[in-house]
Amino acid sequence: MSEAKLVVKEKGPILVSGDFTLCDDKGNNIDTQGKATIALCACGLTENGPFCDGKHKQAQ
Ligand code: FES
């Protein structure tokens, strides 16, 4: 696996790829297996948290 890479998209999500573990605020792992890259919501509008569902486009 490769080092984790985070890309902050302007007015959009944070793209995460590489070797990482995603946890909720209680420390429980969130399943991301099978996904080479995930998009974390950075706008707070998603209905599929913590993942981006494209709703940030409505705020632009
Ligand atoms: S960043 Fe895409 S829905 Fe929030």
C-alpha cells in the first residue's frame, strides 16, 4: 500500500487515497474496502456522511 494522500478540492470534497483507516467519532472503523479513493464531505450538506454525495454543487 502507499502513503495516504489527501486532496482538498475547492468548494468540494476531500479526496483520500492510499493506505488509510477511516473511523467515526467513537473510533469505529468505517468500511472503505474496495475503494481506491474516497470523497469525504467538507461542506456539511451530504445525506451520506461522511462521504460526499454531490450536494456541495447546490451551494455553489
Ligand atoms: S463536499 Fe460534496 S456533498 Fe459536501
